[in-house]
Amino acid sequence: MTDAATGDTVGAAGQEDQEHQEEEERLLLLDELEDRLAAFNAFRKSDDATADAILTELGASDGVDRDIVLELAAVRPLGHPDRFPAAHAMAIRSLEVLDRNGARAVPVRGLGPLGPVAAWLVQLVTRFIVRNHQRRLVDDLRRLYARREANCLPDDPARRLLRRARVTTDAVAEGFRRNPLGVPTFLLGGAAFSTVVGSVQRLVVDSVDVRWARLALAGALFVVLAAASWVVLRGAAVARRRIALTTDRPFAALYETIGRCGRPPRDQARTFALWSLVLLAAGWLVIPVGVALSLIG
């Protein structure tokens, strides 16, 4: 009885050990994924057919999918850790320079007494685009550093570099997140806008039955919309030029040293330029509408 029981116990233990050994010999999902990504990295430059076959196995079917696999396969938190500190320092320096110079007054010539007013309006647009862009840059950088630090292995030397960069970026971030226009300017602009809207509404009501007044109103609106289009386009152009001179290349260099992290955020200058064209198109529509109303009257 005792020997038989002992034998059964030993047999069960041996079977359990064997099953445990077989379990350890089987690849974990992590091992399988690492092997496939490593194989893709190994073949993507030398054997396109094999690389495409691996992409198909992983479920990738287009260019975006390929980028996803490329970024997953980049196991190093920093692509160029030896150049990362210098690139980080240059990027932060470029933010400082943009903050100091990006929204400086824009000279406007050839408009006579209207020049200072036009320059002030152009500066508002420039400041809005520049400050929004620097806020987006620093916020994106903080998120990127935190995520790369989080996916570092405990003994990875890049962890210390990323932690220092994240801490210093957090320390200066608040200074780059100011109100794009400034509270006094915003309030003044709101009051002025309300006054203009009220005046236009009264003018429309008073002149609705006067033919010549309709034409004059259409002409005035065209001038206002054309001027607004010019201000927005000029401000967007100045902001784009100053951003290109300061932060575009330093941030591109920083993201290159980090590696496989996409591109830095774009500024809104192109969007503002598009809106300036919309304003100009709206201005051109005002004239035929005004003429039509005058003929109807």
C-alpha cells in the first residue's frame, strides 16, 4: 500500500515536472512578437519580399501599417543617445528664442496713418500663432519624454537621460503656455468687435430701404473683409517665417535623435492663410449680393 501510494505520488510529480518543462519550452507571445519584429528589422533593408511577408503575418496592409510596425520594432528608447542631450538643449533654446522674438512688432509700411493700426493687428495674429505653436511643441515633448522613459528597461542608460530631459522640460513648460493674446488685449479686442458688430447691424437696419446705401454697405463690407484677409495672411506669413527660423530644424533634429517618434507638431500658419482666402472670397461675394439687393429695391 505504502509503496504503491509512493509510486503514484512520484509518478504524478514526474508528470507535473514534465508538463512544466514543456510549458517553459513553448514560446511566450512576447517571445514570438519580439522574434517577428526582429526579423522584420533584419530583412526590411535587404529582402523586401521577406519583410513584406512578415508585415502580412502581422496584419499590416498599407504605408501607415508599415510605420506602425517600424515603430514597434524600434526597441531602443533613444535612437542616438550620445547626441540626445545636445539636441534637447538646442530645442529648448529654440523655444526660448521663439518666445522672445516670435511675436515682436511687425513693421507695416505704405499705409500712412493706418500703418500702426495694421501693424498692431498683424502682430496679434502673429502672436496668436506663435504662442499656440510653442505650447503645442512643449506639450508634445513632455508627453514623448514621459512615454519613452516609461518604456525604458530598468538598467537602460537612456532612462537617466530621458528623466533629466523630462524634468527640465516640465520646469519650463508653464512659461510657454501663456495666453496667446494676453488678457487686456483680448478684452479690448472683444469690446471693439462688439462695437463694430453693433454699428453694422444699425447701419443695415437704417439702410434696408435705401438703394444707394445698400451699395455703399456692400462696398464697405468688401473693404473690411479684404483688409481682414490681408491682416490674417500677413500675420500667418510672419509667424511661419519666424517659426521656421527658430524651432523647425532644432525640433526635427531632436526627434531624429529620439527616433521612430513621428514628426514635431505643425504650426497653424497654413490654416490661418486658408481662412484669409475664405475671407477674401466672402468679400468678393458681397459686391454681387449688394448689387442684386439694390436692383431688387
